[in-house]
Amino acid sequence: MVGGAGRVTRLTATVGGLVLAAVLILLFAPIASLWGQIGAGPWFGPGDLAAVRFTLVQSLLSATISVALAVPFARALMRRSFAGRRLVIALLGAPFLLPVIVAILGLLAVWGRSGLFSQISLDLGGPRLSIYGLGGVVLAHVFFNLPLVTRLLVQGWQAIPPERFRLAAQLGMGPRAVFQLIEWPMLRAVLPGAFLLVFLLCLTSFAVALALGGGPRATTVEVAIYQTLRFEFDLSHAARLALVQLGLGAAVVLLALGIARPTSFGRGLGRLPQRWDAPRRAGPDAAVVLLSVGFLVLPLGFVIVRGTQGLWAGPEVGLWRAAGISVALAGTSALVTALAALAIAGLVAGLPRGRGMLVEAAGLVMLATSPFVIGTGVFVILRPYVDPFAWALVVTGVINAAMSLPFGLRILVPALAAARANYGRLADSLGMTGWGRFRHATLPLIRGPLGFATGLAAALSMGDLGVITLFAPPDVATLPLYMYRLMGAYRMDQAAGAALVLLGLSLALFWVFGLLGGRHAHRV
Amino acid sequence: MHIAFERVRLAREGFTLQADVSVEPGTSVAVIGPSGAGKSTLLSLVAGFDRPDAGRILIGGQDMARVRPADRPVTLLFQDNNLFPHLTVFQNVALGRAPNLRLDQADRAACSSVLARVDLAGHANKRPAELSGGQQSRAALARALLRAKPVLLLDEPFAALGPALRRDMLDLVAEIRAERDMTLMMVTHDPEDARRIAGQVIFVQAGHVEPPRDTAAVFNSPTPGMAAYLGI
Amino acid sequence: MIRPLLTAAVLSFGATLAQAQNPILTVYTYDSFVTEWGPGPAVETAFEEVCACDLRFVGAGDGAALLARLQLEGTRTEADVVLGLDTTLTTQAADTGLFAPHGLTPQGLTLPVTWEDTTFLPYDWGHFAFVYDNTKLTDVPDSFEALLAAEDLSIVIQDPRSSTPGLGLLMWVKAVYEDRAPEVWAALAPRIVTVTKGWSEAYGMFLEGEADMVLSYTTSPAYHLIAEEDPTKSAANFAEGHYMQIEVAGMLAGTDQPDLAQRFLEFMLSPAFQTVIPTTNWMYPAALPPADLPAGFDQMIQPARSLLIPADEIPALKDAALAEWLAALAG
């Protein structure tokens, strides 16, 4: 499937090209189908302009703060050895995998008006905290993205050759000199890409903006799309907004590609480099680690405690059925993501640099697509031919898979390129081709990243509550939808229990797929 | 300067390094042995990047247990990554004088002088990537000269160079060592290197460190383990 | 593992055959109607006993999504009946031309208002109200004016663009204050902790203690009282009166089962359907004498006035009211 060192076999090119075309059709046909539909609203109203402005402001703030806080956190993790350090680094993977609806419950328990800090503030005679609005949206985004950026930086620190730190120790460099001469050059290379990634992820914020935005003041473009579809039922207006959102994403990507390429995801093990430059006083680093870990762990802790109480009270009968549907859906959709990403990555890894970058940029812009517009568009397209209910799970699975594809590509393209660069010639010289080559000379080398990409896609799909609401027949509920329906039936305790099950299953799926790849991982 | 390993033990994955040997002041010692035997670890112990589980390391009669790498009378050149890619050759060398790169007139003069000594006077403002492999090695050596520490440790720093270039580098090392009366320990794979500049050889195998012997004697009547390694 | 699977497949195939002999009636409704805790399962059993048909409920998101879904499908829809619109949406729904007159003369309606709509029939109703925790809130506002004046009170409401209670509050304010609505919203804005997408999020946040009061129904405390034996939730009784929500159903013009659809609408107003409503939908049934309500409902507050803007005036009001709301809260 995946061909030679410098060239791509015809089969790889064909398969990759077909998959790429299918993905592009899936993304753009729905916009086109809605474009010509009913709707007499303004082409681009003043409310839309406000939405664009708010979207840009919150993305900018979220990305800046995530990156700024991640630097001291990652630095402390990479120069201090302490008990539980590996656990902290493993924990960094969790928030990003967290279903948004679950994370919001946890964040409210800590930062809400009757949350932990409000109580402390009240006890001290202060006011209640109010996080609704820009502050809350940015807080939640930092919660999701701070650990992501920290992981990327930990990888950056790991990639610094250990001799650098030895040299610094031998030359007697202090912490400042080590930062200027060793760490800053790495950060300068890694930070812009990490910033871009977070910016793009926050650009399409929907659930967070709806829950914590506090009202129409905090409307992102994706929220505006939702309201347009719901209230005005102006399909062509929704299509226009979807294009505006895509345009914003594309502009940011083009702007940024000049400066930096987004950092690729990796599964850094967080091996601590041996170093001698850490200041003797460990207080500041310890404070940074404690505060950061507290910020990440407290909301999770509340979800777990509340959920355990909810489950203890006795789960509803539909819970396990919904969990089963979700696991099957997430697993299948993750496999589709993995296969599609593999096919496209096979094509990209063999392309000349310029064209490869173009495909990569397109993959990033996909982060700015609107699941609502895609879902509605697919519905409009399919409706005359098939019963959308009968295809609810298939459509949801495919759209979820497409939404995870950018992540899959970011992980697999570098892995395939490295495998090809290091062992492609060897495989060529041995005359390895076709399936045998893929099985023996490619798959073992990319197994780790492949497992990681699949696990990530599974967890993201597991927590998704978007497309399914448009299609789901009453007897088919995914776990997030089931949890939402429980909340709609006054059953908050059971909903908290369902949230815990959702959290556990998301992490378990990620872990299992990671294990499938990791146990046999070979270093490339 | 005298270097002594007193009943040193260090457990590592795959082997336990044991050393109870000493190196006389002003000598050149080649450390040879199979891959993974513990040669680099031996140098690391002297430089202070590793610490022994048991035993002591003395340099010039002083116990090194509590001395940080920067404060040891030692310069170690690595196989790779001796130079920062984003700094100029001049800055890389100057780090040997002032790790924060705040240089006064005297510092600059000293840097220029050692650069001239290794024939890199015209390359001061280039980045390492613009230099050839041999030139990179000489830049690293210039910094070692500038630091003027009495012990010089080389961990196969010239392994990537061609035979002629490597001979030149070894000769340069020998000259500099003699000028400053340094004690030299050099890890190498090639008996030729040892014959060229080292008066003595330490053989390391599976963590066991043999005491230094005269180079000529070693190659004429090797110990059984060494004979096997050399294929004699 | 293969044998049980095969058996299951054969059984479900047999079931499909058996059903194929019965006509299918497809009813679009909102999600919470069809969940295992909603009225759906009981209604389905009861109707299938008398209709010799297969009743198929289809949940299409929340109430506001129902109409959007129908518009999306247009005349190709498989729905025979739509159940779950309310009077703020009926005129807009009728204007789509997708609905047919019900052709019935409803008997025994117990609504506080007379019913004259020839397209839609009501099945339950309620009053919007602000619900609070009576163990925490002592100084309860007894009118809109008091709510506007209570500076330290916090409320959570729903977005009128995506939620029927949110739209109901918009109409409530309009019905009480008419042209003064913009200044009322401006005065209310500082009290509003957050505006949520739907009822579930708002109610959830209230239960988690995020606000003192939540926009819900006068009957919400009945759920806590009856299902959880928890008397701590109450609804505030406002002197200006409470806006009503009347939930309705209608049959589609393009249905292939017009007789069955009409029979379902008839059944909807019979005791078999109506007695299910109070403890599953937590609303007042539209055709059940108050004496037949379950114990606990008698403890709910009784508004002094029922407010309702006639359905045919809604479309002209709605856009302007929304613009006022947006201006007050987005500023």
C-alpha cells in the first residue's frame, strides 16, 4: 500500500487520491447543498461580524495563555525529578480526550458560582466567582489545551540532545544561560506551531462557548451557525457562515505556514534528561507543578466523585446499551479515521515538499469545518434517497471520522515520512513491494503512531454530541446523547454517573488502542 | 593531573562498571574495548555526569564526590553535539570563557588566539553547519584549549572523520596536550589511534576495567580478553 | 456465540413480518417525550392495544428543533403526526402548509383558555415560572417588579433561539410590559448568570447551585416532590401573572394514514393518554379534571392570571422581541 523511498506506487497514489477526494466531497458538498436552499436573511449581518470578532478574540487569548502557562510547567517537569512525575505526564493526555460536556460539569464544580473557589471566597468574606463570558470560555479552553501544549513542549525538551545539557554543566551555565542558549532556541521552533494548533482548535468552539459564554455576547461563529439552523432556519445563511469560518481557518493557516508549521503530536514518554542546571531552590518549580496539576486534576476529581455517587445510587437500564453503542461507534469511526489517514498520509509522504505542504495545509483547514453544516447538508443530500434514521449511526460515524482526520494526519504523515526516509531504500533494495512491504517494512515502524492516532480518534468520537442529535432515532442513543436526555428528565445524579462512565470509556479506548500500537512499537 | 578510581562501582542496565585503577599525571591513555563495555561511562564518571554507587574518584588527589561538573578540572569532548547550531563558531568557543557570553576585551582576544591556533581564524562568524566535520572538531578543541583544564577527555570525537583527517586531529590533540601538559583519556575503537598518540592503554570489557599498560606492550602481548577483542 | 445471534436474527425477522401486516403511524416528537422516563413508552403500549397498528415515535432533538426538522424534510417527510410544538410556533408551522386540519371537535378540555385552532390540538399545558430552592432562598420575589429590584438575586435562563422556555420568557416579558420590554431586559441583564442552549443545561446548572432561580415550569417542583420525595423546590408566584405554554400536536397533510392519524389525535385527549402526562412529562394534561391529578400536584402554585399572546400575533412580535433581547444582552 505504501511505496518506495522517493516515489509513490501507483496503487498508493490511487487509494490516497480517492480517499482525499472522498473527504473533500464530504466537507464541501454539504455547504454547496445548503447554499442554494431557502432563506432570506441578510448576507452577512452585524451579529455575524460580532461573532467573528468574538471568535478571534477568544482563540487568540486561549492560545496565548495556554502557551504562556505551558512553558514554565513543561520546564519544571523537564528539570526536576520527583515521585509521580511519570503520572503527571501521563495525566497530560487526559483533558484533551475528555468529552466537553463532562469537562464543563467538572469545571463548574471548581470555578462555578457555588463551586470550590466560590465557597472559599465566600468563607473569606469575598464575592462569588463568576466565570460566564469571555473569561469562562478562555478558562475552559486553557483547561483543554494547556496539557496539550505542555506535552508538545515536553517532547521538544526531550529532543534536545543530552550532550547539550552536559556541555552546559561542564561550562558552568546557570539556569538563565541554559534557558537562553539551549531551551529558548527549541521553544522558538516549537511554540509558534503549538500556538497555531490551539488557535485552530478554539476557532470552532461550540459546546464550551454555549455553556460558559453566558449569553449572546459570547457567540462564536459555530454557535451562530447553530442558532441560524435552529431559529431562523436559514440554510444558506448557515452555509455562508460555514464558509466564513473555513476562510478564517485558511487565513490563519496560510499566515502561519510562513512562520511555522504546526507541531506534530507525538507520544512523548517524558524521559527526564539528566541535567545539572536546575536552581537549588526547588520551591518555584514545585509551585508551578502543583498549581498546574491542581488546575487539571480538581475538575476531574469532582466528575469522578459526583459520578461515583450517581452510579452508586443505581444506573438506569439504558446506560449500558448506550455505552455499548458509543463504544462500537467510536471504535468503528476511529478505524475509518486510521485507514483514511493512512491512505492520505501514504500519498502525502511521497509528494514533493511543496505539494505535500499544500495537502497538509488543507488537512489543517479541515479543523475549521462546521460539523453542524456538514450534518445538515448530508441530511439534505441523503433525504430523497434513503431513510436518514436507518443510516444514523453510519453517517455519524463517517462524519466523526472526518472530524478526527486532521489529528490522524498530523500524527501519521511525519511517522510515515520518517519510516520511508530511514528504511525505504533498504526495502527497495530488497525488492519488497505491495502488501508484504507494508506489513513487514512499514507497519511495524509506524505501529506506535498509528495506535496513538486511532486511540485519539476513538476518544474524540466517543465524546461527540453534535451530529448524532440531528439523526438519532429514539431507541439509538450514544452515551453523550443518553447523558443529555437524562439531564432533560431531571435526573442529574444519573447523568453524573453516565458522565463518569463516558469519561472512563473514552480514556479506556484511547489506552487500549495505544497499547495495541505501543506494545510492539519499534523506534524509527 | 593524577586521576584515581578507588574501588568504583556503578550499576548500569546490562553491566556493572568496576574500576580500581589510576592514570598518572601528564600521560595519554587510550580507553579501548567492545561497544557497551562501559568506556564512555568511565569518562562520564571523571567529568561528573555519572556518580559512582560506591568508591571514590580523585583528581589531583581531591575527592570529586561533591564537585559539580563545571568545577572539575576537566574538559570532555563528545561524539556529537559539541557545538550549538544556532551560535557562531566564535560564540561557541567563547562559551569556554563566559557561559553567559558576556565578554570583555581580554576574553575576545583569548578566543581569537585559540581559534588561530586551530586554523579557524577566518571562520569565526560562521555557524557550525557551514563548517566541515574536521573544522567542527577543531572548533570544539579550541574551546577545550580556552578552558585550559588540566584533564582532557575525548569520547570518540573524531569517529566520523576520514582516516587522514583523523590523524591530523590526533596530532593536533597530541601537540596541545604536550603544550599544556594535560592528562588525556581518549575512548576509541581503533588500535591505530592508540598507537598514534597514547602512551598507555586501558582495556574495558563487560564493565571490568583493566589497569593501564604501555601501548607497545599491550599490542605485543595482549591479555586473553584483549586478544579476542583485537582478533589476534 | 453464533447460535444466539442467529436466533435473535430470525426472531426479529419474524417480528418485522408480523408488524408488516399492521399499518405504521410515525409520530415526530421531542427527545424527552420518547425516553424511558417520558410518556412515550406508556402511550405507545396503550394506543397499540386499540389501533391495530404500529406506533413509531421519532425523537427529533428538543421542541424548537422539531419544526426545523420538519422544514428540512418538507413534503418528503415520513411523519404522519407531529407532537410537541407550542403556541409560539403553531402559526409559523401552519404557514409551512405541511399540516392538515384535524377535523375534530375536542370535548372535555380543561385548559384555562378556550381552544379554537382547527389545525392543532393541545395535549398538555403549563405555566412558565422561576423555580428556586426553598431552603436556600428566603427573600422570594413575588412579582416581576420584585425580581427586577432584587439586586443580589441570580437567575439562569434559556436562549429563545434554541429553546421553547426561552421563547416563552420573551413572550412573558412582552405580555406584561409590551413596549417597555427593552428596558425590562436591560434591568434583568445583570441578574442573568448565563443563557443556556436548552432547558436541560439551565436546570442542571440551577441544581448544581449556579443560580438562585431557573426559568422552568410551575409544575417542576412536582417532579422533586413525587419522584424524589424532595420538598425543597418551589416555584415563585408572580403577581403580574404567568405566561402559558400549550403543547400541541397536528397531522401532516401528506400523511398516508389520515384516518389513523386522526384516531391518534382523538386518543391523545382520552384518559389513557392524559393520565400518563402528569408524572412523565410533568405538565398539566389538557383534558383531565384537576381532581384526577396525582397527589402532590395540589401543592403547586396557582397563578392569579394566565398570560397568552394569541398564536396568530406571535410571528409579527417574535423577530422584534428577539432583537430587543439580543440588544439588551449582547451590548
